[in-house]
Amino acid sequence: MLINCIKELQKRSLQLQEYNVHQKHFKAALTQIDINIMHKSILFVVIIVLSAIFTNAQSGKKTDAIRILTSVQCGQCKTSIETAMVYEKGVIKSILNYISLFE
């Protein structure tokens, strides 16, 4: 009977040692997974921040619309002013709405 108890204890001891080894490997694998997730998260954040910076840098060129009161009286005046304004520095497009001035 005593021999059976000793054999059972040895068997349980081996099982416990195997369990501890498996537990260590499992913890190591979880740690490695956590590190990989952390690296991917950091990389994702860096990509988002850099894309936001570059997007903001590209949108630095802004356009504004301005209104200028003129004394235009006909369609020919309209064409002359629109043509001349395009050649001014910083002007992209010129639209003169002389019809609304007389209404």
C-alpha cells in the first residue's frame, strides 16, 4: 500500500512539473502575443499621426472668395474685368455678375 502511495505521489509530481512547464510556455506565448499587439498598435498610431500631418501640410494652400464692388455697365465691361483679373497675382478665377447689380 505504501509503495502504491509513493508511486501515485511520483506520478502526481511529474504531472505537476509538466503542468508548470506548459504554464511557462503558455505565459511566454501570451507575452509574445502582447508584445506583437503593442508593436502593431504603436505602428498604427504612428501611421495615423503621420498621415494627419501630411494631409494638413498639403491643405496649406487655401483659396478665398472676395467680392469687389465695380461700376460695370455692360457685357463688354464684364469681359474686360474678368480677363484682366485672371492675370493678377494670386487670382485663379474671376466671375463678374453684373446682372444682379442692376436688379
